Amino acid sequence: MLDSEDAVQQTTLPTFAILSRSDVQHAANIVQEMYSPQATPERSQVLQHDLLELQKRPEAWGLVVPFIDSSDAQIQFFGAHTAQVKIARDWEQWPHLHVHALRDMLLTLTGRAASRGVSRVVMRKLYVSLSALALRLCPTQPSLWNDWIKDALGALLSGPPECAPDFLCISIEEVNTADLLPASKTRLTASIRDSLPAIMGLLTSNIRVRPEVPISGRIAWLKATEAWIGWGLPGDELMSLVPILNELLRDRDTFLATCDVLEEIMTKSSMASGRGTKVLTEPLLEWVASEGAMILQESLTAGAIDEISHAFCKLILALGEHSAVYIAEHMLDPNVQTLLRVILGYTGLPGWFGVDEDESELTLSFWFSLGEAVLDSDFGPDSEPTRYATIQAVLVEMVLTLVRKSRWPTAAEGLGSWAKDQRDRFQNFRRDLGDTLLNTYYILRDELFKAIIPGTAALLASPTPQPEILENVESALHIVKAVQEAVALQPNEYLAVVFGPSILGRLPTGGKDRIRWTILNLIGAYATWFHAQETTDLLMLVMNYVVSAFAEPALSLHAARALRDLCENNRKALSSQIDSFAALYANLHSIPDAEKTKVLQAICSVVQALPPQAAIAHVYGIVSPLVTALTDILAQATTAPEEARNACVSQLRALSGCAKGLTNNVASLVAISISDDEELEQVRDMEVARADPLMVELRIRITGVLGVATNIWSADAEVGEALSELIKSMTSLPGENTLLSLPPGPVLELICVAAQRQVTAVWLSLAQMLTQQLNPPTYSTIRTLPHDSVTKDAQDIAAKAAAALVETSLQVLSAQGAMDTNPDIVRALFTYMMTVVTTFPASFLRLPQPLMDSVMQCAITGLTLTERYSLVDAAKFLHTFCRKTIGEPLDINNGRSILSYLQAGSSSASPEHAPQAKEILKKHGPAMSRAILAGIAGASPRTTIPNLVDLLAILISKIPEHRVWMKEVLFSPQLDNPKLTQAAKDKFLQIATTSRSIRQTCDAANEFSLVARGLDGSSFGYASVGA
């Protein structure tokens, strides 16, 4: 209920802000009923809607005073919330003449609420309201409230100790997130700087240990200090704070808050990035050495990390990252060495990360930063051997610590009791070691291997190592894998030990131990390293280990990946051992289907390294049985459809593996030079081998089974995905042909047939790829093939496919709402049509007139979609159509170079096609104009505006009539937006229709879009346009 004095209103307020007592009481009853436990959810929802509607009315201003002065906490909160909402959203309702009255009212209410001990939640809402009002009044010219911070603090200092610091926290957070234009922000910043002396006086006096300031008050002032540092306190103010904060580290009552403030200074202030050495770095290092290090010792003694120790860990890590360069340069300083020992202590805390402690992971970023600082420094083992040796000793100790910390526990050590999230966190911790260890390896090089590999080999000296020993070895191998990216591709004595008899030769060859997964993954990671070795001894040793792992089903995935990577990167070295793969191929039936694909890819990778003629028999022997099996499977589709479908997917993936293996991704032949006889000879040899009757027959059979599979399961998503993968693997540009590569034309015809049964984004994406292959580039000149040199067959195929695919797709998308519910098809269709227009513009213009009209109507509808990516693709398609189909004359004076003209090549239609394209654009121009301008004026997502603007600019430049249509649309009822005044429309129209610069047209359109959305006066609006 409202108190008797709640109806008192200030006579200086506007009349609509003064409500009768009965109106106020009625609104209060609604608030109380809404929060009543007896209110049903449905009733609460109705009441909430009523309150929101009430808040929108001008009379809602009159609720602020009586509600905040109420004794009911819920009514108080709604009153403070109403003040915030009205100031933020309904500011235009408040008369300008009464702004000072509103300011005084809020100050009085806030001070009175503070003195009454109103809840902190309500007070915080009042602080937000005061800040919102200050953001309205302070930046004006002249300022209507320049001393807003001082006035607010003056009203609050008589309240509880937390009031003033809470206000400082909230007010500066509101300032940081305020959306103000640069001029307004400058005036607001000047106002804040005028108040800084008073603010700093309060901060420095209240964070000190004083009897009259309670602990809760000092913590609140420290949080306020942290917030103001985030705003950007100048360096002089920071310099005065740091000594006080350093002294406060001795006070355990405020230790956590003090650490937070110091971390903010070291990470986000003007003293970040190593600044403030004398004031910040050196005093903190001295404190760590003299007192701070004892916190870690206390935690180790207690066997647990409490919140003090956790905060201390974060503080020293912030210090380490802030002063990484200083630490690298002063490695011989005892205080620096103490800091490093303490950080190493947290890195190597007893137990397992994520189960027993959470701090060791935090230290990884420091070791990464220290590594970067050392790498960026100009000293080395020759210039300063003592310091460099110290750094190496520290990093070696860190590596050994991480080897220990990355070890999985055994079953006896409690691994079985770990929850899934604990396992995941520990796995992620091990994965994140890579970034830290890469920098370390660049510094230590082989010293890193020297520190762990000999000891690891010694652990395996026992004929039957215990599980703990195997886990120790596994963690060491994991560290070796983590640095693989940095290891040079050259012989290495320590890696030779890892992959030789001393370690690999002594690892278990049976069972499912984790170490077997790790060594298989390690072999795969170092697959390229074996390519650089002088002999194949190590390569054959690891190959034997990998192949033997297939006997254990749980390891088959890891073994298949390792085998694939080894064969992919060492195909030439392994080609001499091609006969030894026969046994592996014979055991394919025992390998799961998913891994079988990788094994086939591995075998075919080795086959690819053979001369094309020598590879024919191997390719036929591997692929022909797969095609035969697939033929038999397809014949069973009517009698056992589900089993046949699953088997078909498996066989298609196996064929994909073969095709991928036969593609040499390591040494691609894409960049063929006309003067490179050796590479051209390789291409000729491949073409001769492709003409072999066995290969011709095999490709015909493959094309046949592809056609049957698409006929039966064209609508099946999984089969479609498998077919897509196979087609991508078996089609290529001419210079990349393999023995199995299929010509794009026949495959494109299959795609058209499949799409006519069921249009999917998969088929359209494949059609887009195959269309590009119909007109492959040549690298013999600076330009692509000229349009006239494209074979007529290719043009006819492209035209026929475009007509079929576009018509089929539009039949699906023409249904009501189909473009909204099938964004994948919409995007794939526009992308496909863009490719045809770019590659075969004349062929695209051969579409029948009714179909071309449907294409344009579909694109125009696409411009009105709410789904961002579909709209963008529609705009890109129309932009590409304008640019590629309307030929441009060679005009050097207009800034177009001969080189750009030559490079255009096949990407533009012949000049005789330009009139046809222009007629199409003229016919659909008015509808395009309506869609584009409506989108710019607010109908489309803001992120799509750049695409709409680009389309508008090119249409105006290509089609002069567009200026007339644009004027008609701008002043039509369709654009009846109250924000779009006559002046705004005239300005936009004038610039867009008279400017010769596309850039000026784009700028005008962007400005128009901001005006239409009411963002023309906001820095957010202008910043987003710039982005």
C-alpha cells in the first residue's frame, strides 16, 4: 500500500505528471496483484501487459514519485524502472522547459531512498535512471547538467557506505555502453574529467584501511575503482592508485577485490602491455618474493586451493603476461625467478586438472606469452649464454611439468569415477597444450625432445611395463605430437628413437590401451616427416605397426587415419612396395565400412605414384569389384530397398575413397606452364592411359551406376550426400585428370535428371561446380579462355542444363511460402545461376522468355525475403547479371586498362547480347526498384543494405530509366514512412540520379537507410554502415 505522504507532488512538474491518489493506488494494486503468489500465470501475463501499456502513456511519468516513495519494495522497483524506461524510450514526451524539474526530482527521490535504506536492487535501478537522464542532459550544447556526477554523489553520501560506490560503478558502465555521436561523447567525457579530482579523492580515501570505513564499504569502493579503470582513468590517476593497492595486498579482508583492480590495471588500462615498470612490475615482484609466495605454500600444505590462492594465481599470471618482456630481460633477477617458481608451482599443482584443481590451465597463457617475449628478444645463446641457459632451464622444467600434468590416471587411480564433463575438461586441457608448447619448441628445439624422449625410452626397458608406466609414456608421446607443427622436415635423432625399436618397438601390439591410440595419432601427425628421411626404414616400421592395429576393431579408425596420411604423404616412397599392400587389400572385408574408405584411399594414393600405364591394372583391380558390387546392390533395390540403400551408400563412399587417393593433393598439377615440358608430358601420359580400353570401360560403368543410383534414390539425403562426394572426387579440371576422372558434361546431365525428380541444394551445388568445369581456365596466358574459344558443345550443355535446372527449381519455389521454407534451395539456385551467367552468359540469355521472366520474378521476390543469406544471394545474382550480360566497350580514358579487358575473357557476353539483357532489366525494372527501395527503407535486415545499395547503383548506371522508376517508388504510398521526410527523399533522389560516381550513390543510399530507421543521429548507425 502507499504511504499517506506518497501523494505529495512537486508543483514544478508538468500537469500530466501529477496523478490523482486514486489513479496511483489503482496502478499500485495492479503491481501488487501481479507479484502476488495467488496470481495464476495467465493472470500475471495479463497484468504485465496492462502495466507495459500503462508505462507507454505520458501519464506514467506521474507514477515515479509516489511509487518510489512507497513502502512496498515491488512498487518501489516498478517506480524506478518506469523512470528509466520513460527517460530512455519516451524522452520526447517530457517538455524541455521542465528538464531541470525532472533532474531535481530524481536527485531528491534517490537521496531520500538512500537515507531510508531502500533495497540495493531498487537503488541500482535509480542509479541507472540518473545515468540515463545525465546522458540526455549533459552532452547538450550548452550542457544542461555538467556536474551530474557531483550532484548525484552529494545526494548519496549521507546514505549507507555502498551507495556512492555503487552509483559510480553503474554510472560509468552506462557511459561505456552509451550510443552517442562523437561530438556528444566528447562533451560527456569533458564533464567526467571535470569531476575526476573529486572522484579520485573519494576512491583513494575510501579504499584505504580506515576504522570508519567498513569492509563491505571498502570492497564496494574497490569495485568502483575497477569500473573506472575500465573506463580509462588517465595515467597520473593510476600512478596514485597503484601504491595504495600494493599496500592493500597485505589485507586478506579485501584481497580478492584488490587483485581484481590490479588485474584490470595490468590488462585494460593505460599501464597495460608492460608499462609502469617502476610503479607496478617491480613492487609486485618484490611483494610476491617476500610475502605472496607463502600463499601457494599455504595451499600446498592445506591440500586445497581456496579463493585467496585462486585470486593470487590470477594476479601473478596477469603480472606475468603484463611484464613478459621484462621477465625475459631480467631472468637472472631473484624476484623474477621466484615468480617463475610460483607459477610453475600452480602449473604443476598435485592432482588432475578439472578434478582436483582448476588453476594449472590458467598458467598456459603465461607460458605462451613468455615464449613470445623470448622469441621477439634480440639475445641468444651466443650473446648472453647465462641468461639464455636460465630461460632454457625454466622452460625444460615447464615441459616436464606438463608431461606429468597431461598424464591420464589409471583405473586404480580413479579414472572410472570421473564424470563425462571431467573427462572432457581434461581432454581439452591436453589439447590446449599445443599452443603453449609450440613457442617453447621454437626456443628449445631438440632440447625439448632431449628432456623427455630418453627418459621415456628408459621407462619401456622393462619387458612388462605397469599401467602407470604406460600412461607416463603416453603423456610424453602426446607432448611430442603437440609440437609436430614446429618440427623441421629433416632427420631427427630423437624422433628416430620414438619411431624406432626403443619406443615404438616396445609398445603394446595388442589390446585397447590408450597409448596405442596416441602412437597411431602421432604417426599420422608426423606423416610428412617420414617423407624427408634418407631411408624408408622408419617408414616401413610404422607402416607395419599401423597395419597390425587393424586387428583391434577399437583402433581401426585411428589406424585408418594414420594409414591414409602416411600413404598420402609418402606415396612415392611406398610405391616400390605396392605388392605388399595386397594382404591389406585382401583383408578389407574385416575392416568397418567407415574405415574401409580411408584404407582404399591410402592404397590408391600409393597406386597414383606409379606411372599411369603401370597403375591401370591396379586401379582396375581395386575399383572394378566395387562397381560390380554396386551394380548388384542396385539390382536388389526393389526387393530389399533398405538394405540396398545402406549398401549403396557404403559402396559410393568406397569409390570416393579410391578417387580421392588417385588425386595427388601433395603435388597438384593445376599450375601447368606451357614451357614446362616435363609436366606437360605427364599430362599426355595420363591422357594416353585414360584412353586404355579397360579405363574407358570402367568409367562408362561408373557413369552407369551413378545414373541408376540417382534414378532410384535422388530424393534420399544420405545417398545424395554420398553421390555428391563421389562426383566431386571423380570430376576435375583437365590438368588434374586421373584415371577415373569423369567428363563434366554427362555427369551434369545426370544431375539434371536427378533434380527433375527431387530438387535439392546438393544437386544445384554440383551443377554449379560442373558448369565451371565445362569452361576450365588455362594458365598459358594472363587471361582465361576467350568466350569464342569455348566449344559449342559446352555452351549447348550449359544452356540445356540451365533451362532444365532453373525451370525445375522455380516450379518448387513458386508455391506459396516455398522460398521462405527452403532457403538452402534458394541460395543454391542463385549461386548456380550466378555461375552460369559468369561462365556462359550467352547461354544463360538463351533461356526461353517465359522462363527468364520467372527467373527475374524469383530474384525480385528474393529481395523481399527476411532470411538474410537468401536475400544477399538474390541481390548478388541480379548484380552479376547486370555486370556480365551488358558488354562494356574498351575505354582507356574511362579508367579501364587493357589488362582488365583481356582478363574479362569469357566473363562477359558479346556486345550483341547487351540489348537483350537491357530489355529484360527494363521489363522488370519497376518491380526491382520497388523491392530494392523498400528494403533500403527498412523492410530488409540492416546487414543486407550494402548488397541492395550496390545493386541499386549498378542498375542506375546501366538502365537510365531506373531514375524515373526510382522517383515513382520514393513518393508512392509504399514508402509512407514518417521518418522519410520530403527533404530526405529529395536529397536521396537528387544524388542518386545525378551523380556520376557509384560511390556517391552508395553513400546517399546508406544515409537514406539510416534516416528510414531513425538511426541517422546515432554513432551505432554510422559505425555499422562503415563496417
